[in-house]
Amino acid sequence: MNAQYDPNTIEKKWQTVWEKEGHPRRQGEKGKYYALNMFPYPSGDGLHVGHVENFTATDTYARFKRFQGYSVLDPIGWDAFGLPAENFAIKTGIPPVKKTLESIENFRRQLKSIGLSYDWDREISTSDPEYYRWTQWMFLFLYQHGLAYKKKALVNWCPSCQTVLANEQVVDGKCERSGDLVIQKELEQWFFKITDFLEDTLSESGEKIPGLLSGLEKIDWPESTKQAQRNWIGRSEGAEVVFYIAETEEEIRVFTTRLDTIYGCTYVVLAPEHPILKKLGSQIENNGEVEKYLADTQKKTDLERTDLAKEKTGVFLDGVEVAHPFTGKRLPVFVADYVLSTYGTGAVMGVPAHDERDFVFAKKYDLELTPVILPTDGKSLVEGESYTEDGVLTNSGEFTELVSSEAREKMSRWLEQEGLGKRKVNYRMRDWLISRQRYWGAPIPIVYCEKDGIVPVPEKDLPVKLPTDVDFRPTGESPLARSKEFHDAKCPICGGPARRESDTMDTFVCSSWYYLRFADPHNDQEFASREALEKYLPVDFYMGGAEHTVLHLLYARFFTKALWKYGYLGFDEPFLRLRHQGIILGEDGNKMSKSKGNVVNPDQIIEEFGADSLRLYEMFMGPLDDMKAWSTAAVVGPRRFLDRVWRLQKKISEGVEVSRTLETQLHQTIKKVTEDLETLHFNTAVSALMILLNSFEKEESVSKEHFKTFTLLLAPLAPHIAEELWHELGNKESIFLASWPAWDEKKTIDEMMTIVVQINGRVRGSIVIPTESEESQVKELALADAKIRTALGGKEVKKTIYVSGKILSLVT
RNA sequence: GGGGAUAUGGCGGAAUUGGUAGACGCGCUAGCUUCAGGAGCUAGUUCUCGUAAGAGAGUGAGAGUUCGAGUCUCUCUAUCCCCACCA
């Protein structure tokens, strides 16, 4: 043993062993455990210390589970397709595949340097044709079951990047990359029918599949994440109501959650994109003015249209009137861009007395205002604002005097009888647009034949490989369309000339199923064998950033449910237990970013303090899911701790007589660390180990058995030093093949207990007494205590409350 | 506007879930060791008053319940995250 703890030598030594022989993996008797962290995007900048938290936490937990006797699957791979590599290619001419492989190389080196126990034989990369072959298979699977379809749609378009953008690439109405304002453009695109799975459905074999909404109830996820998914899905119950256009057979359907307010409807508003406008055409007497409004709207950016602060604008449709379904009264119709074409029916009823937006609009255009709901508490309506709460109906024909909820029920029944509407559930969420006019993604396996139309590429012809000779410069068309080698194809049906789909898939498609591939990463017959899936899936523990609360996690759940529906999987939720790591901020309290210059590279920290110290510090910083600021100066704490653990070796001897107090503390620590690791309270697990070490250091010599246990408790958190100490103790096998220490509950109980004595709620002293003492003994001792007697000042004790083992409260 | 979360020393944070607030670590102070430095050792470190013993105050603010509140209830305030003209 060296006198000095030298992490760099020890860590390199064990990493080399683990590299050569593969990390020791105990195949436990307790069954499988799948621990996964969200696979990273291998960015060219490499890892920063913020990323290390996620990997370390998952690794620590996976090691702990393995110690406990589970066969743990904890794989790693790369979410390798994506924009940055393509943008880099545009700028430098270096092909994305080259840059990506370099970045992966660097990530792999960095991850290995923090001592993660991954099974590297299972490494996958989404940009590998052997992987995206199965991403394309997934597309075909969805297509064959009617869950992938093509349609014209309005999409986000960045005029400077000349491409569509995913919703998540639009921040505050601006392109994330160029900062340009995004506009809406109509393009023909591929969609996945995720909305088919919002509610419960039946599988092919007749089993019920919980939908994306109800499935949330049974999984162990952060409540905030579940709530965010519910909000994103945005289910709302209401009614669809038909307004006939006077003198025609045409109708306008509106969606409302407040059918009870319909007698207060004094006009109807259409979204500028509403198809009825084209149909009405010349019936609109001021068509010129309307056309101009529509043209102006189209020119507006998304941000301009959705800016809440801006004034509402609209145009009255001259010559068009609708009939109120309940009263038959003729109502004016407007077109206004505050009505969204993408939600509900693209048309709303205007009830200025009971909706703030309608109120503002009606005031501006001087429209009639008819209050029909009164507050139930007898208060009167306030002049100059709308009353948007539920209440009691007034002025509402036969429905007058009903309360809102009852009125909604009776009114929708009436509508259904009259054929003027129906109950309707609306969702905010829409189908998933997966087309991207990008190069660096998985090509959509479709060809277009003049004769046969849309033809899926046969499975046997997969993968449809990305061409290598492509001009990346953006022109608004997918770069793939410009590759002759790629573009021209033969129709799989008739053999005639065809062209390939030149769009690629959203990278979220690749990441929606990767956790399945890890079960069987080298299978070239199917995406994973049934046996492999049954052996490892679903994921028992999933760890990743909260930024994936909605998109990735929702998409992955959709894939799982779709595959289950058609018999490919035996489970309907992919991730049973989910946790998010908190963001690690720079030392200045800002988010780490190159531009702020506050990025800390783990390489430097490892060089200065060692990987085990880095790991320990990251786990010790605070609760896993809290946001916390990095402090390089504070890393010395864990480093000093390991230095002292190292030096403790000198005190080890066999046959040490162990005090009862220390034995108790050891068992308490085993219990504490075990429970804390299980519940992911890594910060307090580390602190428990520090406290135990402090006690060991006070001893003349430390029992070898005690030190062995300590080493095991440390091993999930600081694997290198634990492995080294284990071997120094004379063990020949890896520490990671050993079993987790057990505690004896009886031995966790202290010999003596401290009872705090309060008088009238204030702490006035404490007594130390054998743990098994009775209440009467405690009381007797307390009243005999000089300090307590002084504090009581001779007053009579009227009431005594004794909480066993904790407190004695005296009231005078 | 809607939803979610958070608030404890100079700093990161702990608190057996209603029972001694500030564990553990950083930093700081004093001393020791050392040629020196230090990531070594010892003691101390919430604030106020006090040489001390001790007393009082104290967990974003204010009320309440209780023998007892960081923890429960109510009313605020601030910060962060997500969604947002969703009808």
C-alpha cells in the first residue's frame, strides 16, 4: 500500500482491467433490473460536469442493485442524429458522420474516465445503419397499421434556415438557431397518429390498453411530469354546436366548454384559415376587405399572432349571418386571428359577458353584450368586466335558473335531440409531425411511383441508407432530394421509375424505441427478440433531464402502446420509475454555457481530484432533482474524505475489540446507506459514510470486518478506491462480485437514549438514560435533575407528555 | 392567465415526517505540525448580549392549531420551471 492516496494511478489501473475483461457483472438471484439513463446526444463540446450527475447517479444505483443480487442491465448508446452535426457540416464541409463519430469517441472516453459500469458490448448509435434500419422498420409498422399518414399541414418555417422546425426548436416564436421569426407554411408532411392512444383502446387480441392519459396513474414518475403530460394532452370536455348560416345549407361548428353561456352568444368568430371562408366567397359582400385581412394575417409571424399583449383584430363578414341554435336569432360573423385554426373546430361562439377575450373583442367592435350567468353567492355582476365563473342561468329560456353544470348537461342533451350538436371531448395535442427537411436523420422508407403512388419500401430492402455525396447547404428542400444516387428509385411493386421520399424522420422517432434495442442490440432479424424483451423490459428505473418531460417521454410511451397493441410487446408503459436530475449551474449561478464561459470540464476535475472524488462530490452536492450551483473549491471535501479513508488502512487490524457504540453506529450506517441509495438520497448516503469515518478515526485501531463493510458501502459511489481497498484487504476477486452488507435491526438501537425535557414548550435540559427505561423512570430522573428543578422554580407540574425515546414535556 | 416546484447560517445542504434546528461538507478563526506550502492534525464557527456560566431571538412575511411547528392550516411575498388568445 502506498502512503499517499493516488487516484489517477488507481483509477487508470481498474479502468484498464474493466476495459480488458469487461466490468465484473454479478448475475444475481433476485431477477432482472433495467436501469437506464437517457442516452446522450454526443455533442462536439463533450461532457461538462452537469452531465456527469445523471450518469453517476444511474451508475451508482445500478451498482447498488447489482450488489443486492439483481441481474442489472445498464446500457449506453448515442442519440447521434440531429441538427448540430449538420450545421457544422454546412459551415465546415466536414460530413456529419465523421464529426459524429469523433464526438462519440470523445464521449466514450469521458464516460469511461468516470468509471461507469456499462456493458459496452451493447453500445448502440441511432445513426448506425444497423440501428436506423429498425427505426425505418418502426415507420413501416406504424404505416401498415394506419398509424403513419401523410397530409398537408401548416408547419413552422424558418425563412433564414430555409427549413421546417420542430415545435421544440421554436422558442418564443423564434428559430432557436438563427433567431429569425418563424412563419407558418403549408406543406405535405408525414404524421404519426399519437392521438389514437390518448384514451384507453383495445389491443388486437381484445385486451384493454391504458391510454397516454390513464396510463400515467400507475407509473412512479414525478407528479409534476405527469401533470405536464396531462396539460400537454389538454383534454377538455364540452360540446360542439352547429350554427347554420342563414339562407344556406352551410354550417359553422364551434367547440365550447361553456355551453351554459350560449344564450349570451351574440356573434361567431372564425379563424382566418377556416375552410368555410373559401366556400362562402362571393356571399361575403366585403370580400375584398376580408381577403386583405387574410393576406395580412398570413404575413404575420407566429409571435405576432400569438402575442397576448397585442390588440385583437378582426373583420366583420358583411352579408353573412348565422342562426343561434337555441333562439334562432340572427348573429353576425367575424374572422379574427385570435381564433386558432388548430384547436377545436377553428371557430368559436362569442359570449362577451362571460369570456374575457370575447369581452375585449366585443368592446372594440361595439357588439351586443348579454349576461346570462349570475354568481351563486348572490353578488351582482361587475360593470366593465366579464364574469367567467360558473353560476346560475338567467335569460336562458327553459334553462333559466339551472346551475351551470346542470345546464351544460341538459343543453347538450337538447342539442343532441335537435341534431344541432353533441357532447365532445377536445384535445390540445395533435398528431406528431415527423417529417424533417434535413440530411442527418433516418430516411423515411417510402417511394413515390407514378403508377402506384405511395409505396412503402419492403422490409427486406432496409435500411434505406443515407447517401454520402450530398450538398448540405439549405435551400428549403431536403438535401437528399439533390442526391441523384438517393433520389431515383425503382417502384417495389411495378419496377417502374419512382422517386424516394427525401425527408428524414424527426430524431425523436429514433429515441422513441431505443430502450427496446438495448435488450438485443445485435439482432439482425428483428428489432429485438421476444425472449430478450421478456428478459429485460420494461425499464425499471429511468433517469434523465426534465426537459424531456413532454416530448420524448410521451413519444416513447406512444411507441410502446402501439407495439403492444399489435402484439410485439407484453407491457404498455416503458418506464416504470422515472426521476429527473436537477440542472447543475455554473459557479456564477447561471446555466453553464460556452458564451458565459462558466463551463466546467470533468476532465480537469478528474485530473485534479480524481474520478471518485468527482462522483462523490456530484452525489453529495444536494438532492438529485434540485437545481444546484457547481463549486470546484468544494470538491476538496470529498477528496479529503477519500484521503482519510485511504489513511485509515494503517489502523486496520484483526481481532479488534469493538465498542458497543461503534458496532451500533456501523449497523445504523448500513441501514441508512442502504435506504438512502434505494430512495436515491445520495447526498445523505455520502454524509452517513463521512460520519462513520469520523468515528473510525477516533479509534486506536479499526476492525478489519468493519473496514470491509465500509468499503462495500462506499463501492457504488466511489468504485475505483473501493476496488483497490478491497484487494488491499487481501481479496482476490472484484468487490463487485461480493454481496451487500446486511444490518441487524437489534444492533441499530443505541444503549443509552437522550430525552429532551421541555417545560411549557421550551427546552430546559436533557437526561441520558438506558434505552429500555420506562416513562416513570424518565420522569423521576428528570424531576431530580438540578437544572430542571431550577427551571421549574417549584411550580406544580399539571400535565406531562412523554414521547417514547424522544421528549418529556412538562406543563405547569 | 393556467399548472408545477422552491424558500433553513457566509455558501451547498441535513432534520428520524409534529419532538434538542443547523448533521455532513465548503469557507472562516485560533493553535499545532512543517524549511515551506498544503488538499495534514486539534479546537471553534446561526445571530444578539455576556470574560464566562447563561439568557434571549431564530427556518421568506403575517396569522392560527398544539404541551411542542422548518414540518400541519389559512393569507401573502419572492424566485425558478413548464404551458399559454386552447374558447
